[in-house]
Amino acid sequence: MDEVNQIIHTISLSMGAAWASGINLYATLLTLGVLGATGNMTLPPDLQILTNPLVIGAAGLMFAVEFVADKMPGVDTGWDSIHTFIRIPAGAMLAAASLGEVNSAMTVTAAILGGTLAAGSHATKAGSRVLINTSPEPFSNWFASLGEDVAVIVGVWAALAHPYVFLVVLVILILLMIWLLPKLWASIKKVFSVLGRLFTGNKETPPSIDNQHSP
């Protein structure tokens, strides 16, 4: 039973770190580092580096920068675009490092799954922000950003403290992402299509299929 618990704990930490990294990498690193440094949680050997004061300080500084940037409509989308090339690889690396001393096949598998999960959570966050930013008021952006910050911190803690509960919630979140992402990107395409017509001065509505086939 202890071996099963250890496996579940490892999977929870690995996938939890990857999922959270796709939303807010620096909050993920800071939470893991603080929990490990204070002795509240025992991190795998390959993640012990996160408890180093220099790493905690750097993660804290970048979290503060992202905390501000992520709450500025428009700036948050640019920030997310840049971090596409940071969050996803970092999620894969954290997922692999969470396994500790295992064979290479397991490490590569964890990296693939972790990178995919980080990509999914990142795409969901970035896509929803594009749509939220179409609202003229800034409050929805602030609430979304604060909710993401809280979700990441609580999620990382839950992945370590309550792995069984976290994995159930994670499966639900993955199913929601699979359902939501196509709808998000379809809506984003419409937004950019409207913006494109505004910038090019072409405000005419494209002819419908029915009109094209009418005699």
C-alpha cells in the first residue's frame, strides 16, 4: 500500500507541477521552493534546487513582475505569447524531475505528458484572456488573473498534500480543457477576423453560402 501511495504522490506532483507551469510558471516554482524550504513538504532530489534562496528569490521577483503584467489588458496577451516558449518546456522539465531516480523511458514519458499538459493549460489561459480582453472594463481581467494565481498556488499545494483529491480534480480539468479549447479558438478566430476588417477598412459582411448559390 505504501508503494501505491508513493506512486500516486509522484504522479500527482509531476502532473500538478506541469499543469500549474502552463498557467503561471513563477508561482509554481515559488510555491514548490517555499514549501520545500520551510519543511512543509519533501521534494524529490531533482527538485531540491528550488529550495535554494537564490532560486526562491528569482522566482519571487519574476512572480511579482508577472503579477502586475498579467493584470494589464493587452500586456497579458503579449506576456502569454512570449511565455509559450518558456512555460511548456519548463512544465516538461518539472514533470520529469519530479520522478526522481527512475529509468530513462519513464523520464521521457513524464516529460512528454507534462509538456502536453502544460501546453493545454497554457493555451486555455492564453485563449480565455484574448476573449476577456475584448471587454472594455478591466475588472474581469483582474479577477481572472487573481483566480489563476490562487488556483496555481492551491493546486501545487494540493498536489503535494492531497494527491488523490488533486488527481480527480485534474482529470476533470483536463476534460474541461478538451471541451473548451476548440470553442475558445473558434471565438478567437472571429475576434481577429473582426479586428482585421476594422484595420483594413473592409467592414462588409462576407456573403453567405446561401447567397453565393442563389440564382
